[in-house]
Amino acid sequence: MAIPNPIKLAYKTLQQGKGIAGLAHKELSTRLMEALFPDAIPTTEPISTTLLMELRNSINELEGLDWQEAENGIYPKSLLFEAPWLDWAKRYPLIWLDLPSTWERRKKRRTREIPDFIDTEIYPEYYLQNFHHQTDGYLSDHSAGLYDLQVEILFNGTADSMRRRILAPLKYGLETFKSRNISSLKVLDVATGTGRTLHQIRSAIPDIQLLGIDLSSAYLRQANQWLNKKNNELAQLIRANAEELPFPNNFVQAATCVFLLHELPSKARENVINECWRVIEPGGVLILADSIQINDSPKFKSVLENFPRIFHEPYYKNYLTDDIMQYLKSAGFTDITANSYFMTRVWSASKPLHS
Ligand SMILES: C[S@@+](CC[C@H](N)C(=O)[O-])C[C@H]1O[C@@H](n2cnc3c(N)ncnc32)[C@H](O)[C@@H]1O
């Protein structure tokens, strides 16, 4: 009988634990909402047992690949276990305290409750909303402090496993520049939020220069706290609109963009892809990761359609059928590939050396 690899077993156990914790949280919070805020219950399509099994299989495949890529040396195995556990444990009660205002917002269909101190002039109009009904939208330290944990719960502990799917195509794409010193190369994470993707990239490619932009100062402050610790090379974090990147042409060798596109109107999606094209050096690569779409994952159609019924996601319905591949081609990218991993689709696209 083969002896199970103890690290693999530990990884599987951790993921199972996170999955159970996520499901338990959702079950308990739904019951509480039913009791306290029955008017806030969204009308959703029922999910069949067969579909639940499909979802479970899809998570198993994702985690199998996550392990395999660590085993293949794409990133260190320690990354599979890494998270600010103590900090999350301290923040978890705040999620419960915040839930009633989230339900109230959903019940009253209030989706534009932005903090008073925000200068609305400096943000695009589409951004000034309570995405996911979250308190303050993306515009406060309170929201930034809860975000990572909320996403982990939403995806039953698979959020980072899905983010890590950008790492293999990113490393592969950077091969073009292998004759250069790695520390001279720059990767830009567009809409970096709290910096979870930059964190994964730093583990996989330790000496590469990290840049991150986001519209939210609060989220960047959180990213700064996680990323710019003692002895770490500084990650450069800049508040900016992804539609107007504050960099010259051909400035970075790679760009990544995770879970942004579904939160943008279609024109802004196209603008972001065009901006990425502009700042990437010829020979470089763009890796996008976002929700799967109906065409690539028809079996999950009802799950996808339920999402914007539960959470305030004003552009998600349009995103579900939008043609990301076409935006990439129109921008000029070539060698475009796309693959789905549980709830995430990853596109890899090259900016040709000669166009
Ligand atoms: C769903 S979060 C994803 C964050 C992060 N990439 C992750 O993997 O968790 C969306 C992020 O996009 C940012 N964002 C939305 N519109 C933006 C824009 N036009 N320019 C820059 N950032 C934007 C938000 O502030 C938020 O941090």
C-alpha cells in the first residue's frame, strides 16, 4: 500500500476544513437572516444535488492541480498553507457584526452608500457602489479589513487556489526575458486590492519587482501592511484607475488582473485590456483571471445566474456573456489561451515582439 504524503494530506485536510467552515458560516448566516430579515432573502434558482456534486468535483480538480503545481516547483508548498490565520480569527467576529447592515442594504435595495469623507469626483461613477452589498463599498479600512476573509468564505476556502492559477502561465510568459536578471523585471497587478495576488507572485518569483494599482486607498493600505514587511523588497502600490495606468508604454514585462473585469461596465473592461497592452513590453504577457462565463461552463449556468441575485454585482450579468477573447485580440494580443478552474477562468495572452 502506498504511504500517503503527509504534506499532501495536511493540505487536503486544511482545504476540507476551510470548505466546511465556509459552508457552516453560510448556512448559519442564512438561517439568521431568515429569522431576522426575511425580506432580505434573495430569490434564487435551486441547485440540484447533481450540480452540487459537479461543484465538489470541480473543487477537487482545482485542489489536485494546486498541489501538483506546487509539487512541480511552480511555487513553494509552504504557499499552500499560508494565510494570516491569527489576524483572520481576530477579524471573523466583525463579519458577523457587519451582516445585519448588509442585509438591511439588500432589503432596501440601497446600493450607493459610500462614506461621506469620500471625494466622489476622483472615482468613475460605476465604482461608487456597495459591490456585494458590502459596507462602504471598497472605500474604507473597515471594508478592506474584512475583504479577504469574506472572499475565502464565499469560495469555501478556494480563493487563493484559484488566484494561484495565474502563476504557471505568468512564469511561462516571462521566459521571453530569461536572458535578463530577474530582479530587473517588473510585474504589475492591476486592481490588486489587498494584494493577495502579489503575495502569491512574490512566493513563486521571489526577486521580481512587484507593482500594484487599485482605486481604493484603503485596500492598498491593507496590501501595504501584508506585503511591505521588514526585509521584504518594497512592492510599489499606487492609487490609480486601471483604465488609465500611470506608467509609460512598455514599462512592465507582465501584468496580471484578478477578479476585476466582472465589476466593470463592458467599455471599461475593454479600456483596461487596452491599457495593459500599452504598458506591457513587447514579448511580455497579460494574465487575466475572473469568473467563469456561461459559454465556457454551461453546466454552472444557474450558479452563475444566482450570484448577482444574492450579491450586488451590477455588471456581472453583462460580464457572463461578454467576449473577453475578442477584447484581447482587438488590443493586439496573440497566443491567447483560456482555461477554467472551479469558478475562475484564466486567460493568458502575449504581446508579440514584432507587431
Ligand atoms: C473583487 S476585488 C479584486 C481584488 C484582488 N485582485 C483580489 O484578487 O482579491 C476588485 C478590486 O478592483 C478594484 N477596482 C475596481 N474598479 C477599478 C478600477 N477602475 N481601477 C482600479 N481598481 C479598480 C477595487 O477597488 C477592488 O480592490
